[in-house]
Amino acid sequence: MPKDINPIAPLLRGFLLTSWRRICRASESRSKLYLVMSGAADNQ
């Protein structure tokens, strides 16, 4: 691996990891909201 690419790789990896976590968290909260709403609809 060339030395000029070395400093960029960890930054890119960190960016990908944070964006992946953000996407996972967003989909998690969305599914929880969906479960809560469907549960409320079932209770009515």
C-alpha cells in the first residue's frame, strides 16, 4: 500500500463505519416506531 494512501484509508473506514451505524440506528428506530404503531392499531 503506498504511503500517500495510508492516512486516507483509516479516515474512509471510520466514515463508512459511522454512516453504517447511523443507517442501522435509523432503521432500528423506524422498525420500533412501526411496531409501536401497529401495536396501537391492534389495541384499538
